[in-house]
Amino acid sequence: MDLELSGRTALVTGATTGIGRGIAEVLAAEGVRLVISGRRTDALAAVADAIGAKGATRPHVIAADITNGAAVSQLAREALVMNGGRIDILVNNAGASRPLADMADEAAWDESLALNFASARQLANALVPAMKEARFGRIVNLTGAMVAPSPNAAAPAKSALNSWSRSMAITLAPHGITVNAIAPGRINSEQIATRLHPTEASRAEYIQKFIPAGHFGEPEDIAHLVAFLASPRARYINGAAIPVDGAMLRIA
């Protein structure tokens, strides 16, 4: 199926590894002109080089700490300049789990809210005007668990992102813009391998308890859905929150 994405422009945050890198690779293969962002310039350059080596257009690279509001604004401005004043597709992938040792750690709450929600809202605010003018836009937000089994500052922030996505979908639909959310389950990534499930035993135990599919997913499992939602062919899918989790048993 031709997704009719060739020549479109996109900004993908959190693109250095895992899901973000997979999204960037799949969109580039579909002919999308990319701006990729993350905190590490060297890692971003490696992703861009790998994409270019496969024959796709090498993405523009912008290193940014999106927990900083000024850096988010600068990222949006630079991305627009690099693509002639228009970003058709915004993929808000940056985010991370934030377990809390101290529920009263206000700095941790603020950092998580900035990373997992505020940056997505700020980028959308900056990029939506050009989408409205073009009568086309796609915003895809990577969310996550709404409830955590132990204190985690990411869960309320992801809940806010999910709620905001639905409201934005309603508001922007008349302008030809869709806003959808994807909730990944356990996807093989740096965070999964080094923090959540560092041993084969912990992976096997989690799979046995919670994942009927019998295995963790791969970044491409998310990326192919992002590509479809970003395409003109998904014009009537709007305000959705789609789990990609191998029928994972989510326990609130």
C-alpha cells in the first residue's frame, strides 16, 4: 500500500534509540523528510547517517533538552526553518518512566511533566498554525500507562497527554488535522533492557504473567502504526488511543 507520504515533512522527538529511532527509520523509508531530535548530538548523527546509508534522505538533526521550555520553542523554530516553514507530521515520542523514591520531590514531578506532557503541547502549539494553513496535519503522541503500581511521576503526565490528545483532535478536526495517541506495551528498547527488565529471567516472568502474545514487541511494531496514522489514508482516524501491546494484561 502506498501511504502517500513521499515528500511530507516530520519532526520526531526522542529519536536516538528504541521506538523513536524505529519511527524515524520507517517514515524515512516512506519518503518523509525528517527532523529528528533528542539530547545526544552524536547519537542523533548516527541515526541520521544510518538512514542516509539506506538510500533515504538524511534527516536534519537538532539536539534539544525538551524539559526546557525555551529549548522546545527553539526546536520548533529550527524545524520549521529546515523544512520551508512547514512540518506536516509531529511525533511526540520523547518520554520516560519516572519512579519516585520521595513523593514530595517537586523537582521530579516538574521534570516529568515537562518531559512527558508539556513539551508535546508546546511543540504542537508552535507547529499547528502552519498545519492549519496547509489544511493537513498529523500529530501522534506516544503515551503509556495511566496508572502505575508504585509512585511514578510519568503516569499522571501520560494521562494528561492522553486527555489533551482527545481534546485537540476535536478542536483541530475541522482543519484537516488528526491527533491520535499510541500506548506502547513492552517494546524492546534501551530503557526496557537496562532499567525495567535487565535480565532474561525478569523478562520471562513478566511475559508469562502479562503478555498473551508471548514476547515483547519491537520498535517497528509501533513505527508502522505511526506511519499509517501520519498518512492521508488515515484521515478518518482521529482522537483514538491505540494500545500496541500484544494484548497485555493491564492491571490498574
